[in-house]
Amino acid sequence: QANDSESDVESKQKAQHSSGSETDTDDSDDDKRPKRRGRPRSVRTDTVEGFTDAEIRRFIKAYKKFGSPLERLECIGRDAELVDKSIADLKRLGDLVHTSCASAMQEFEEQQKENPVEGKGKKPGPTIKISDA
């Protein structure tokens, strides 16, 4: 058993020695790399699969231009420069935009009935957020 305890002590000393040398190299790496500042980037969970934020913005801008947009997805895709996307993907995004807008309008109208806003001037309408667009 004496042999086991000596090997335990030796392994602990080696572990401390090796961890000490690692912190020395970490410090030199920190000097080379500047610290990150600002808000930390978070992993988004509400992204639309297959579309970047810029593509979603372009799609919505084109979506607003066309009458009966769900029937003219191919034209919207061309206008938004999304010709590489399939019609099924465009339909999925179009349906998402349409249902989000419909639910936002319904909630906004209910809110207006409960708390009518009085006064002159233009009042802000409902807003929706899809991904970060």
C-alpha cells in the first residue's frame, strides 16, 4: 500500500505541474488575442431552416409588393433573388409570414378594443419578428 500512496502523490504532483504549465501558455495566448467586448452572441433557436436573415428580409420585401402572394411564390422568389430555393421552401416561408401577420393583426385589434388610443397623428401598427428579420 505504501507503493500506491507514493504513486498517488507523484500523479498529483504531475497533474499540478502540468496544469501550471498550461496556465502559462494560456496567458501568452491571451496577450496575442484581444478580449471580446460587447454583447455575447447567442445561439438563435427561432431561425427559419434554410434561410438567412438577409434572405428573409428580401423575401418579405418582395412579398409585400405582390397581390395574392401565396399564389405567386415563383415571382416573389425571383424578385428576392432566391431562385436557388425550392418552391416548397418558399411556400413554407410564405405560410409562416402569412400566419404571423394574421395572428399579429388579430392580437393588435383585440388590444385596440381593450385600450383604445386617442389623439391625433399616425399610430404604429402591429409588428412581427421572424428570426432576426
